[in-house]
Amino acid sequence: MSNHTVERRLFEIARRLRSAQEELAVVEEQFEALNDAAEDLRLRSLVSETPLAHREYTEAARHAAAMDRSRSTLVASIAEMRRSQDELLDKLVFTAE
């Protein structure tokens, strides 16, 4: 693989990595908000002991769990991009020697 191709791929991965990290920051913020809301609804459900309060908590907990899965997927994607970036940097360094 030529240095030009490696550099082009590195720039593309760097762009995607930046975008994914920005998205992760937003997802983490949303997850925290959803998780806090679910915890509040859990406590409200325990205190009120009504079916409606329990349903509200269950729904909020499902939303928080879905956001957590999205966050985990994004974290795994970022880790994979970093591995790819490291491999390309190794190719670039070893080709230059």
C-alpha cells in the first residue's frame, strides 16, 4: 500500500473518529439524563405503588437501556477505528524506514 493511500485512509479515519467522539459525548449526556429520569421514576414507583407509576418507570428504564446499548456500540466502533488508525500509522512508519 502506498504512503499516499495510507495517508488518505488515515485522514478519513481521523475524520470519522472525530465525528464518532462528538456523537459519543452527546449520547453519554442523553444516557445520563435518561438514566437519572429512570431512577427518579423508580423511586416514585416504589413510593406510590401504582401500576401507572411502575409502567412509567419500566418505559424510562427501557429507553435508558437502549441508549446504553447505543453508547456501547459507539464505544466499540471508536475502539475499532483507533485500532485501524494504529495499524495504518505502523504501516506509514515502517514504509518510511
